[in-house]
Amino acid sequence: MQAVRFFHDESARYGIVKKDRICEISGTIFGDFKKGDREYPLFDVRILPPCQPSKIVCVGLNYTDHAKELKMDMPDVPVLFIKPSTSVIGPEQEIICPRMAGQLDYEGELAVIIKKKAKNLTQKEAKDFILGYTCFNDVTARDLQKKDGQWTRAKSFDTFSPLGPYIVSDIDPNNLKIETYLNDKVRQSSNTSGMIFNVESLVSFISSVMTLLPGDVIATGTPKGVGPMQEGDTVEVRIEGIGILENPVVSEKK
């Protein structure tokens, strides 16, 4: 299944992507739904972030190649932080570099979309609580992260969580090619098989810490190759079997 959230006729709707068209659904993507009769050309609608999370739970240092790149030890347990729902934007929306930030970095990641309320799951149970997967860019004000010594301000600005374009369910999340392009040049290239903690273990671990709600997002960490972007750049996160999340970068207006 390839689910999409889109804007048409002054309202947000959910649909299922079929080649170059969207088939609108009735009901909720997080429960029971039916395909309707109305279809829309993909080029004729505005694609929205695929969900509206109550929280985005992010995982730091979760790729072997990234840990080696930073010359850091492998973590014993997942390192967690949270980004606010107000930081979410969709495909082709602008990433805004705030005036107080000196260096803005991209971090391409696989995102997990939670299907139903989850608490204290085992790894075996985790899959039944996952709706699907999408692309994520953990935009970071790197200079502020280093200055603050903790990550909240550097990760939480509006527009710092590009998400999309689709929620895809029928893929193996632990073996997907993941790439980030900056102005059509590849900057990150890896595979989710290089994650230190796989998707099921992350969902289980995080659910033991906090209750996960339908539509919540788990960002599974970034591989090696993170780097800066600036006004005028275009950044793309490309994940095998999911698609391309593309966003332009602009400066905050004075």
C-alpha cells in the first residue's frame, strides 16, 4: 500500500496512490477505510505531510558507518530525542534557516509511522503496530547543537522536520537503500541494514519509554555523510521503495 495525504477542494484528504493517480478513501488510514470512486491526478493536488504526529521520536547515532565517521563508540541502547509536531512540513515546502543559526545540516532518515496506540511492546509485536514507512530529513542547526550541549533548540525550529511523500507498507525496512542529494549531488548513500538498532527493536524500546499514538513518527537515525546546506539549495532524501522527499532551503525573512 502507498498511502498519501493531500489537499484538494480546500480540505485535507487521504488516498491510495495508483501510478500517477490518487484514489480517495473514506474512513481513516489508521483503521478501517474503503476506496472511493473519486480519483485525482497526482500533478493536480498538493501533497501534504503523510500524517500529523503528536510527537516525532528521533534516534541519534544509529548507523555503524556514521558512528565510525564520528569516531564514536556504538551505543548500548538507542539515544532518543524528540522534535515537536510544529516542525513538520511536507514535500516541496521550504526549509527555513533561522536567523540565529549559522550552519544548517541535512540528515536523511527512514521514518516509521505508528498505526495504533502502543506501550511496552515486544520486538515480535512491533510490526503489528506499524502503519508503514516514509522519508524524513532531521534538519539540524549544527552550531546551536554544539553551543547548547543538548539538542532541543537545534532540532526544533519550524520546518525542521520534512516528512513524506508517501506511507509505504509492503517493504522490508531493515534492507533499503537510503540516499541524500544536495543540488542533485549524492551526499549520503547507505542501506538501512547498517542500522545498529533495527526498526522492530526501536519501536519496542521506545514504547517501553513512552506511549506511542496513531500517526506518531519514529525517525531511525542517519547514515554517514551529513553536511551543510544553505539558502538556494535543494535537498532530497531518496529511499528505495518509498520515493523522494524534496525541499528547497530559504533564509528566514527579516
